[in-house]
Amino acid sequence: MQRRNLRPMVRTLMSAGCTSFVLFTLASASAHADSSGHDQDNNGHFKPGLLVISRSVYDNVSSNVQVGSILPPNCASTQGGCSASTGAPADGTYPYVWNNDGYDASFGITSRIFLDQITPGGTLVSTLEVPNSLQKSFAHDQLVTSFSSKSELALHLSTDGQYLTFMGYVAPVNTLDASNSNTPGAVDPTNPVGQNFYRAVARVDRNGHFRFTETNAYSGNNGRSAILNNSNGHDIVYTSGNAGNGANPQPDGVILGAGAQFIDASTHHEAQQNPGTPAPLASFSVTQLGAKADKIGKDDNFRGMTVFNNVLYFTKGSGSNGVNTVYFVDTTGSACPNGVGVPSPKATLPTTPLAYNAATLQTSGLPNNMCILAGFPSTPNKSATTLSYPFGLWFADANTLYVADEGDGYTGGADLYTHAAAQPQAGLQKWTYNTGTKTWTLAYTLQTGLNLGTQYTIPGYPTGSNTATGLPWAPATDGLRNLTGHVDSDGTATIWAVTSTISGNGDVGADPNKVVAIRDIVKNTAAAGAAQEKFVTLRSAGYAEVLRGVSFAPGTDLNGRF
């Protein structure tokens, strides 16, 4: 895709602080779409240089939940048992349905997935619905997300840039509690959710054609992110997520299926697949830092991920175990003897799963082949006085790393909005690398324009306070989750990100959120130099909608050339 030379205009407008106009101009130059939003070029569904947003829509059927029903589903048949005998307090009507989360800690409802193609300035170009049980034309394959599970549906380009990948559940739309269900091949009898569903990786090409690969990983929890490595003739998928929803000790299959996974991509329909035992890709333990061991498998509660210069990076930003920080997989075995370091220039991407000793899995867990990126937090959560909450990450170059921090999600009282506004770490963190000390340093955190803690309205949404929580329904931005970016030849980066929220909703993961963008001068390392930079909102989720991931469309050159 050819692009006009807008850089002189961009520089002029940037100096004037006209960020929103810059983004609009970039959108006009990058999109092959007419004013009605329809494709002019019919050679494929997705267009290189455009963006793709993953979106989910709740079906909003009151009968999805019966008031007084005992949850989780089939809980009486498990060792985990059922929630209180009073039953579910709300039916399936949106948004009141999420008040059931206070009754059933595993509560969730599956929903349809949509891939919205937009211009870099936020104009909708096209929408592609992921095959699901409500589409009779897709009898062989289907995939859904859990509507209120905020950590799901990250989007990533494959290593050759030709495919988008993401994760979901092989389950019908409107299934209860699938996000905490077991997988069929890794059943934990102490999990109170008495049903089993495979997790699966979806990949989609430029023409909108899907292929799905099922897995027994992430039993009891969710797969969050997937990257296809198809650069060497063997289609491998790296994934990120969490596992476990039962008692300690966890079964072997749950431990093996946590965190970072290695999955061989399938070429068969879902009905023809028979996934085996999960194959771990990598693991980290706080014992590498000299700390006392945590619950096995829970240090590997990973969220965001990316590939840069043949190194695979992960983030952890939730849970009481492990360290909330940025990690990398050390395929050389020599980058960090004490759990902290930087990748070797000789590093290569993993081509085989992590080898482990099944006999010591319950006592020692998996071998450790991950490191904390030097300079990032390295104090275990259980002893840290302050925490960060990293989610998505994107490298502008070898010495500049942008990290999205989603905020702490505090909804503990009427001060939830003022608390969100006062968070110093939430937003877009810019980290720079010192080649002399081999350490990363936080340069500054971009927040202006995010309006942290400021309530906003959703058409059709309830006003006032939620009687179940005693807090206002109105959502407010708490930070950022998934992100992507692009660097122009003038050294200015544009970063697109999806916001996180807080509110008085029964489950803040169900809050309608936003897609935002900002421009930053890559070489700048001083906060004063970024004082005029401001986020602009490109898109806002509507009633019964959530926005999750953001990526460039399949076919976009990974070096940034359109």
C-alpha cells in the first residue's frame, strides 16, 4: 500500500499540538476505503496498513440466567461445590447480569467475537464475525469469548505478518462460566465449574478465512494471547494465559497448561481434532530471585506477549503470586543466572516445548527458562510495597519499549474514581535501554487525555448507583491493556491502545471501554519533552459491547512499510 508524504505536515501539526488532526490525516492517507466505509479494493477482506480491533457483543437475553438458579453449572457434581443456596440474584439482562459475579466467583457468559477493520484514525471500514454457534453456515468450527473476561482477545500478527491470531473457547454462545471451566483433557475435580470446554487458537488470513487449533491448556482459566511462528516451515503457536480454578495442589494437567504454551497448529476442523496433554513453552519461579516458592503454576499467570528480534516477551500483571513485570524466554540458557537479565544477541525463537520431569512436577514445578527484563520490577508481589500492572507491550526499536499498564482496578469504595486518577503508573509507560549498563529505565508515563478516573456516559446505560455494589454504574478509564504501534521515518511513533475501566458494575470487565491513540517522539527520554502529547479517543464501545485487542491487519509489513 502506497502512502503520501505527510511528514512535513505531521511535524508542523505536532508542534502545534494538533494530535487528533494528525491522526485523521494519517487515516485518510492509509485507507483504501470510500466515504461509505466500503472497500474499493476487493483483493481480500483485510487491507495492509489498516488496523483491526477485536470486539465482543453480549447477546442480552434475559433467560441466559434464571434468578435463583444455583451456580456454577453442574457444581453439585464437583468436589468444589456450589455457591450459596440463595441462587443467582439477577437474570441475563444487561448490565445487571454481571451482578451475579458477587454470587458466583466463576461467573461469565460466552459471547460472539467480531473483528472490526478501521483506519488509523478510527473510521470503520469493515466487520468480520468469527464463526459461532448462532451461524448455521459454520457447522464445523466455532469460537467465542467470555464477555466480561477483560484479559482475552489480544490480537497479534504472525511472524511473517500474513495472519492474525487470538484465543477463545470452543463453546456455544451464551454458555455460563466457560472461562473457569476445565478443559476435557485436564479435569480438576476441585474446580466448582462442572463442565469442560477446549480453549482454541484462531488464525485468520487477509481473505477472512479462519483456522482453529484446540488445546487442553488453561484448564480452569483463560487463554489470552497467541502468536503464530510460521517463518521456518513449521507452524508453531506461542500462547499466554492462566490456569487453575480449584484447590492446591493442582493436577498435573493444570500445571502443565498454565502460563506460556507451545502448540502445534492444526489443519483439521475442530470436530476432527483430539488435543493431547498441554505442552509448556516456558516458566518462571520466584525461587530464581531467592524467594520462597509460590503455589506451583501461579507464578506463570501471563497476560501480554510480543516477539522482537527473535525473542519472546511476556507480561504478568495480576494475582498475588509471582512478580508483576516484563519477562523474556531465554533460549540460550545463559542470559540471567539469577533470574534477571537481558536477551543474548544470539537468541532464537523456541522450536520445541520445555522439557520437564513428570516425577517432580508436583514438588518442584517446571524448569525455569524465563528471566525478568533487567530494570523492570523484580520484587515478588507478596513482599512488594508498590505494584505495577503491565499488560500489552510494543517495541518501537531495540532501545525503546512501550508498556501498557492497566491500573490496579480498585473498586473498594466510593473513592474508586479519585483513586484511579491518582495512579502514577497507569497508562503508557515508555522504557529506554542503556547499552552500557544493560538495563532498562522508565523514562516517563503518558496519561494526558486518558482522563483517568473521569466518569463517562454510555447511551442506554443505567444512571445512578448499582444497588448490588453501592457504587455508580458510570465507567471511567483506569489504564491501558493491549496495544500496537508504528514508527514513521521522522522518528515519531503512533501508539494505539485499548483502555481498562473501573466502575460500580458487578464485573468491571463488562464495562464499555475505548480505543485511544497517541504520538510520541521515540528518541525523547525526558518527561518535559512529552508534556504536549495527548491521547485521543478513536472509538468507544457501545451498549453491551467491549473492545479487547488491536493490531495491524494481515499483510502489513512487520518493518512498518505499508
